[in-house]
Amino acid sequence: MIQEMTYDGYLKVLHFELVPALGCTEPIAVALAAAVARKILGREPQKAVIICSGNVIKNVKGVTVPRTRGLKGIDAAAVAGFVAGNPAMNLEVLENVEEKDLPHIRTLLASHMCTVKLAQGVENLYIAAILKAGNDVAEARISGSHSNISYMALNGRRTDGKPDEADAPDEVTQSPESPSAENPGMEGKAMSVKSILEFAETVRLDDIRELIARQIEMNMAISEEGLRGAYGVSVGRTLLESRGDDIRTQARAWAAAGSDARMSGSPMPVVINSGSGNQGITVSVPVVKYAKNLSASDESLYRALVLANLVSIYLKSMIGKLSAFCGAVSAACGCGAGIEYLCGGRYPEISKTIKNTLANVSGIVCDGAKPSCAAKIASAVDAAILAHDLTTNGSVFGDGEGLVDEDLETTMENIGRVGKVGMRGTDEEILNLMIGKNC
């Protein structure tokens, strides 16, 4: 029997998931793998081969690599990583890329010294960076989560302390079926919305204050930047200009604006959720806006954000890090739960709000990270707010209406199965179409 998640377990999950990342996490993971391989190699490579799963390719194609003045693509992320990346900075690996580095990065890209290949038979999140200089070959692989360096080797011999005979190809090509492969804090533990709510209401604020304060500061800052600047198609600014500034519009617009900036190259960091900055923005920014509108206390806001983050992580763990299921939906379920909590709702109301959200927008597909993610975030947050309004009105979609079940956990499991198993074919078709367009 799987054990219920403990207090320390929930803390571990939060600290594992809510980390800063600079730019979209897939190109940043590519840059990280390349930077780690460069460190192993000890000098700049003459040739580079980057091998990625289809889902990584999908999520790198349409976004700008931060600090590169508009460069896009896996090769751009990799070259920036091994030219000027700092692997010690994890998902902020490109923080130290400077203007003086850009001519060299562009020269290497123009020389086509970096080759990108599609990995076959691997898990959805897989990156291998192979760098060559003279007779030396260094390799670093990321799998399971965006910063999990699963394999390091120089000239075929592992440098990560694992025995050479524990050969990486067999080790990393098997798709993990348990959440522990994506989040060590969840290993062998069962989450539930009831236990998440209990934790959120009882967690010692000193245990999460710094973590949540960082999320608020960073994610609100990039949202404000998205409203100031001309990023993408300016979904956030357009919403405010065309729909007014009531709280419902503000919540959608500020969340969308953060994605506007992030998808179009803003160098500002974001605190991610479930490996995604867009999900981190979606799950937090609307809750902060509602808290300010309601004049909620800092304690209420922090507890609402703990709830929102964990609900999102819980649902996403059933789906997997990368899928054809849009992560903004799972994040919107979290922000809806957080908004419901701020408005006085507890488990019965939170349960209804999550169900109402899933009944509405669970069909949004992920066709890669790109500026239009901001519009999907606006739609998902709108669905969460509508779900809250329906709950306030005493309404909830009923048992048997599509994938909705009387039991909240079963409803979430139904959605998780569709996202993880049912949408595999959808994912393949999306990838085929995108690869056919020279991604």
C-alpha cells in the first residue's frame, strides 16, 4: 500500500519543483547539457551533436534563447551553453552570457559545427550533448527532469561516479512510470487534494516563506515586464486594453504577460512549476492578483500559493513532464484552487472548482513552447475563474459528464490517463507535422 505524503515529503516536493529558471526550460536544459559536456571536455569543441527527444524539439523550436538577442533553436541553445554557460547555475545556466559572446556564438552557428538529431525510443524528456575536440569526446545527458544530469562521460568512460558497465543507453531510454523519476520527493508516496489542503493550512510559514516569496517576486516581475514591453503579440497588454481592468481581466492579463515576455526572450528568471516557467506563472500570478484585490493577509496568500502549486504538481505528475496535454490546464487547476481558498472555499468548494476547470479546457493541446502559449494561459486562467464563479453559484459539472466523476481524485486520474496515455497518438502527429517543417 502506498504511503500518504508526509509533511517533510510535501516540503521536499516544493523545494524540488519551485526553482528559478532563465527562459523556457527546454532550451535551457539543452544549454545546461552542453555546458556540462564542455566542462567535462575541458575546452571548446570543434564539433557538437545534440540528440533530443521529440518533445524537447517541439518545445525549443518556437522560443527565443535568453541573452542571445533573438536566436532560436536547439543549436543556438547548445552553442550558447558551451560558449558561455555556467553549469553550476543549473537552470539559470545562461545568466552570464554577455554581449561580447554573441559574435562568437553566431560564427559557430554559421559554421554548422553543431548538428541536431532526433532521439528514438527514449522518454519524453531526453537530451544528449556530445562535444568533440581533437581525439576527445565528452557527453552529458539529461533525462527525467530538466536539470537531472543522468550521464556524464569522457571518451566513453563515465565521470559521474557510476560504474562504466551501468551503460547509459539502456538506463536512460526507458520511460519512467512512477512520479519518483520526475520528482524524488514523490517516491513511493501518495498525494491527494485533501492532504495537500491540510498541509497548506498547517505548514509552518517559516518553512515555506522564502520559497514562496521568491516565486511571488520573480513571477510578478516578469509579468510586469511583459506588460511594459512589446513581447510576442502582447496578449497581456491586449487583454487590459480591450477588456478593462477588473480583477478577472487582471488575473488573465498579468499571467499572459509573463508568458509573453518569457517566450520572446526576456532574460528575467521565473520560478517554475513541474519543470515549466509558463506553469509557474499560471499557478502563481492570478492568485497574487486576487489576494491583492481581496486585501488578503500575507499568510493567506502564502497558504493559497502552497495549495495552488501542489495541486498543479499533483495533476501534472499523473501526466508527465512533457505531453500533448497543455500544462497551462493543470496549472490553472492549481490557481483556481488557490483563488477559491482566498475566497473562503475549502475542500468541497476547491473540489468543485478543479472539476469545473477540467470539464472546460482539458482538451487544449501542447504544440510546443512559443508566443501563443500566452493566449492558452489566458484561456486556462479564464476557465479557472469561471470554475470558481460556478462554484460560488453552487454549480458543478456532474458525475458522468465526460471525464468528470463524482470523486475528485478519480476525475483527476481520468484526465491524467488521457494526457499520459490517450494523447500519445496526438503527440506523435504534432511532432510529425512540426519535424516536417524543419524544426
